[in-house]
Amino acid sequence: MTEKISVYSRDKMDLMQRLKRIEGQVRGLQRMIGEDVYCVDILVQVAAVRAALTKVGLNLLESHTRGCVARAVKEDRGDEAIDEVMEVIMKFIK
Amino acid sequence: MTEKISVYSRDKMDLMQRLKRIEGQVRGLQRMIGEDVYCVDILVQVAAVRAALTKVGLNLLESHTRGCVARAVKEDRGDEAIDEVMEVIMKFIK
Amino acid sequence: MTEKISVYSRDKMDLMQRLKRIEGQVRGLQRMIGEDVYCVDILVQVAAVRAALTKVGLNLLESHTRGCVARAVKEDRGDEAIDEVMEVIMKFIK
Amino acid sequence: MTEKISVYSRDKMDLMQRLKRIEGQVRGLQRMIGEDVYCVDILVQVAAVRAALTKVGLNLLESHTRGCVARAVKEDRGDEAIDEVMEVIMKFIK
């Protein structure tokens, strides 16, 4: 149990750090627009921030699957949990 | 058990039908190229076939999660099954 | 002019070959489903076919931009051509 | 000319506003993680922020194509401009 909690806290800290960095990158994008940086350079940076956000989504998805979904499956409530996770995956894959 | 098998067969038949249709669409794309159809119309059709293929991927992913992953979780081999499924999800989300 | 046509024919032949290969891969997927291959292996292959189709889309998009869009821009009909191409790009990026 | 500049400024203001909103959403995500909000709700929000960022990318891409790329095409430097824009599009479509 203790180990589980600490794993979860580590995941949380990692997510927080990633989101802090993404917040800084989004501010950086505003600065680039303000300073009339060449649009292609801004676009490359938008793609990088988007990729960083996708990584956050994948990490959250993984810890959700390992935690809540696995628990639901063990407690025979797996079907709804899987419906729910499939729906959220569809928001990322199109 | 019987019900599970029949659900699985139904899924298989549905996937087969979707793939048959996609095969026809891919042949249709070759015809469009051969007949010099306007590129934007071909592109719209490529996007449609790609979406159909994505749907096949999502359906397979769902039945894999409901079947193999859920079974692995119940038999306490969930971790590897989830690693594997996350890796394949990453091939679709980028 | 002659050179332009030959470049276009080369693009067409390349697209045709790619689509032929994709058609074969889609048939391969049907075979995999029929033979009850492990779902994750099928999913990996679905992702590969999807990536191949995306490449076809990108190649078509590039030759459309270099050909039709560039010509439209030179003839001062660029705005509609760009509207149209942006709309089709949105079908691929979501 | 004047009109062109004002269109560009309007685009810039719109991008700035979108990025300000995205920055707020990214801070909101950190709050959600801190408050242990249910992971699926966070994931839905990550997908929404990602979609908002994609929209910023598409808008930038459109104004870049209408501006820099179209100008390059008219000045017979279209090829490099199109190479560059295709490369950046590939960072969004995969």
C-alpha cells in the first residue's frame, strides 16, 4: 500500500513538472508572437508543446489504466471502466 | 463462455467487413489516381480511408483490452499486458 | 513543361506502388484476423498501414501544393486554393 | 498594404488570446492534479488543451501559407518555402 502511494506521488510530481514546463513553453510562444519571430519557428515550437502535452496525456492514461482500470477489472466492474477509457483514448486518436 | 465466443466472432466478422470495405476503398484510390481525379478529392478520400483504418484499430484495441488485458489483470499479470497495450496506443497517438 | 509532366508521372507511379502495397497489407490484416493472430500483433500492423496511408496523403498534399496551389497563387486565385488545402489538412490533423 | 498589416495584427491578437487561454488551462491542469481530480476528467481536459493548441498551429499554418509561402511562390522561390511548410506539417500529422 505504502509503495503504491509513493509511486502515485512520484507520478504526480512528474506530471506537475511537465505541466510547469509546458506552461513556460506556452508563455514562450506568446513572446515569440509578440516579437514577430518567423512563423515556421513558432510552428515548430507549437508542435513541440503539443507533443509534450500528448506525453502528459499518455502518462496519465497509463497510470489510470494501471490504477483505476485494473482495480475495476479485479472488482468485476471492468466493463464501464474500459468503456470510459476507450472514450478518452478516442479524444486523442482521430 | 458461449456468449463470450459469440461476441468475439461477431467482433471478428465486423472487423473483416470493415477491412473488406477498406480494401475496396484503397483500390478506389488507385482508380482515382489513374483517372487523374482532382488531387483534393483524392486527399479527402485518403483521409476517409485513414479514418476507417483508425476505427478498425480502436475496435481491436477495445476488444483486446476487454479480453486479453482484463484477463491478465485478473491473473495478476496485468503489468506486462498494460505495458504492451500502452506501447501500441503510442503508435496511434503522436 | 515536359519536365513537369514527367515529374508528375513519377509521382503518380510512386503513389500507385504505395497504394498497391497498402492494398496487400489490408488483405494481410484480413488474413491475420482469420488466423486468430495475437491482437497486439494485428494492432501493430494496423498502425503500420495507417502510417503508410498517411505518407500517401502527405505526398499527395505536397504535389498538390507544388502544382495546383502554386499555380493558383501565381494567377491571383491563391485564396480559394489555400482555403481548400487548409480544409483538407484539417482532416488529417486533429 | 495597410489592410494586409491590419489583417496580420488581428491574427496576432487572436493567437495571443488563444495562447493566454491555453496558459490558463495548463495552470488549471496543475490545479486538477494537485486536488486529485479523477484522472479521466483530467485526461478529457488534457485532450481539450491539446485540441486548442492544434487550432493555434492550424491558424499559424494558414496565415504563414497565405503570407510567406504565397509571396515566395510569386517571387519564384516557392520550392524551398513549400519544402519548409511540408516539413512542419509532418510534425503535426503522424
